[in-house]
Amino acid sequence: MVIETIIGLVAATLTTISFLPQVIKTWKEKSAKGISQFMYILFCSGVLLWLVYGLVIFDLPVIVANAVTLILASTVLYFRIVYH
């Protein structure tokens, strides 16, 4: 594996797992108070496009990071809609 891919995977891991605390907090508290639904709609849309881009150019760090980020951010968005 080349150094660029390793750097990309580490960066992707760090930025992706940054959503995990928000998912856990929202789920445990059963509250999404203070979370902007519009921001998460925009963010999920952008991440989905990054995922498509990663698939088109077949870039593993881009694909993995955005697939997992989309799942986590969509979970927060789902909680925002359900708990509102």
C-alpha cells in the first residue's frame, strides 16, 4: 500500500469516527435538540456525492470514508427527524 493511500485512510478514519459521539449521544438521550436538520441534509447530500465520486475514480479511502460517514450522518439525521 502506498503512503498516499495510508494517509488517506487514516484521515478518513479520523474524520469519519468524529460523528460517532454525536450518534451515541443522540441515541442515548433520545433527543436531537440543537441539531440542524438542514445542515445534516446538506451534509449527507455532499457526502453522497463524494461517495459517488470515489466510486467513479475507484479511490478506496474516498469510498470507505464517505460510505461510513454517510451511514453515521444519516443516522443523526434520522434521529433528528424522529425525535423532533
